[in-house]
Amino acid sequence: MLIGAVAGLRAFTAPAVLAWATVLQWINLDGTWASWMGNWVVVALLTVLAVVELISDQLPKTPNRTAAAPFAARLVTGALSGAVLGTAWGYTWGGLGAGMIGAVLGTLGGYHLRRKLSDRQGIDLPVALTEDVVAVLAGFSIAALTAAL
């Protein structure tokens, strides 16, 4: 569920982190449907998408994460990330469901917390950048913790 929450904060950070975790052999997806996550082309593509998302999130014309398309993207990447991480432990479907639930919680919780903190600060950029850092660090921490278990 935690990796899904990361996807709720930043849609492409969660799958990008898991692709890196696969390449770095923190998680073992060999011989599974998700083994493609360890392909360097996938790693590069997801990394670029994650960086573009981190940059575009700072732009004023970026749609709200609770709008239909961004929300759906977070559900999809949260479910995918949960399924990938679950597959490493033998729980693909449970991971998919947990990832989707985490994505809903991360999307809505992240939105409301960011609005509250931005209103309090009177400016959004420091809050948005902090959210970026939290998403990336949380994603890698979850992957590293999984590797340690």
C-alpha cells in the first residue's frame, strides 16, 4: 500500500523506483510477468517520465491531481507498482489491490495536505518541492526495506 501512496503523490515516481530496484537487484522479478521492469529501456523511460512529472508539477497550468485523468494515472501506476512489488513476494493480486488503495490515499491525502500547507505558507513552491523529495525518498526507502527483508 505504501508504494501506491507514493504513486498518489507522484504518479511515475513509484514505478521508476521499482524499475531501479529491479536493475539494482533489490527485488527479484526474474521469471515473472514483471521481469520487464528490469530492462534498461524501461528504467530510462520511467526515469524520464518521473523527472518530467517532477518538473511539470511546478507549472501553474498543470491540472489538479484530483482531476479525472491525473487521478486515473495515479490509480494505474499505484496498482502497477503494488502488483510489481507484490509479485516479488508472491502476492501479485493482493499487491495490485493494496497499491490501488494506497494511490487513492496518497492522492487525496497529498492533495489536502499540500493545499493546507500552501495556504498556511502563502506560497506553493516550497511545499511542492518538499512533496517531491518525500515521494522520491519514500519510494526508495520502501524498495530498500523490501530488499532488506
